[in-house]
Amino acid sequence: MDEKQFDKLDSIRVKALDDILGKPFPVLNDGFIRVIDYMGSDESIVQAARVSYGKGTKKVHQDRGLIRYLMRHRHTTPFEMCEIKLHMRVPMDCWRQWIRHRTASVNEYSTRYSLAIDAAQSTKPDEWRIQSESNRQGSEGYADAEMGNKLTNEETKLHSLSRDIYNRRIESGIAREQARKDLPLSTYTEAYWKIDLHNLFHFLSLRMDSHAQLEIRLYSEIIGKEIVKRWVPIAWDAFEDFRLGSNEFSKLELDIMSKINMNNNEDALLLADNAGWLEKREDGSLKQNLERIEFEEKLNRINSKIPWLL
């Protein structure tokens, strides 16, 4: 093997990301997220996609076109060439959702070994959300001022009581693994979280969505807009266009849209009715149907009429 045929390699660095290495971005009342380390850049994505062509092109507009093509057609492996390691402090109830994404390497703070972090997520009186009637996993609107003040006062007392009980157990010599058991889910935990860009984009597409829980959405927006956008700006733009800001339509939805575009409301209504979307209550109003409601949101986004609401 002739080593002279190989170019000397330098580690790829991104100045915009280097400038914020280790910088904590605050989230919620006492949470944060910061970049610990990373590997790769937009250049790495292009390099991986063009590996059979050697160095490939150095023209930015051609790199941009390729990355957008890869994102548009869901080619995943070139994006897996980039990895990032984050350090975050997050409430345990939010962390439960986070850890469900099993595509990252994780090392979490241990309350068996160390004392529990003396911080809990608090809720301001105007931040208490009301349960959504149409989505069992979601919320809509906020509690009134009187209820909000009452709930915040109760929360403050609960946090104080649970922490006092925990501290007394520790001071009495109770094992940390057992002393922690009555700490609320609002207690903060910390973790190192390492993930490749492809799986990070999948995480962000779900957790930056308007239907995601607000708390994890706030963390995701920091990751996306303050970190990933600096790290891989071309890939981020493609992600915003083809994943985050786009809509997918089912065959049924496309068929209904076709009828709407032809001003054939009668057939559009027939398709929706055959799908079970237009079942009515005794008072004549439409029953809740999540699939229909989600389609209505898509139609509203493109300012299209909705035949069954005319």
C-alpha cells in the first residue's frame, strides 16, 4: 500500500458550534442544555454520500442540492456520519418521554450513588394547562387565575415537603436508593446524551411538533434552533423544509383533496363519510375523530375549504 496516495486528514470543525461548546442554554425554571462534543458537519454528509467519487465537488450550491435531495428522499446513512453529545438537566417526567427514543447512547445521573439534585420544575400560576377534549395526550387553553394561584401554592408546599422528607431520610442514614422513592417527577435529573444526526432529526420532528408536550418542546427548540442550526446549517434548512414544515397526506386525504380541487364537494363528503369521519351525535354535531381533525388542520394550513364544515 502506497501511503502517499492518501491525503492528510484534519478534524472537521464548525466554528459556530465551537463558539458555544459548554455554554448552557437555560430551559424552564432550572433546566439547561449544552454541547459537550460533536463529530462531523454538512461537509461530512456530502463526503459520505459521494464516497465513490472521491473528494467530490467543493461548490456550496451543489452540496446544498445534494443534502436537500438526501433529506427529500429519506436517505439516512449520510446523516448518521454526524454525531453530537449533549449534557442536559431535565425534569424526570419530561425525561420519561425523552428516554423513549432508544437511538442514543445515554448516561444518566444516579440518585443511588449521589444525592438527588435539589431542584424541581415549578409552574407559574398562568402556566397550568387544561386537558384537551379531542386529544387524550394533549392540552388546550389555561386555567383561570384563581385556580392557577391555588395550584402553584399547593405545588410549592408539595415540593418543600417531599424534599424535607428526603433530606430527613438521608440524615437518618437511609440508603439513597430508597430515600429517593417519594421525590416527585418534577425533580430534575441530568444526563449525557449522544446521538447521530439522522436520529436527532427524527427526535426533533416529533418533539418540536406543535402537538408535543410543551416542556419537551422547549428543550427540542433549543437543540434545533440554537445548536443544530449552527452545526449543520444546510442540513437544518433541508430538515425545516422537508420534515418540520411539511405535511404528509394519506391516499384517502389526497383523494378527498382531489375532489375538493374539482369543486366536487358531494364526492368529497362521500369519501369522508365512508371513512367514518362524519358520524354525528344526537344533537347533530360531528363526533370527535382524530384522523379527521388532523386532516382539517392540514387543509386550514393551505387555506383549503372543508366540505363538511361549510
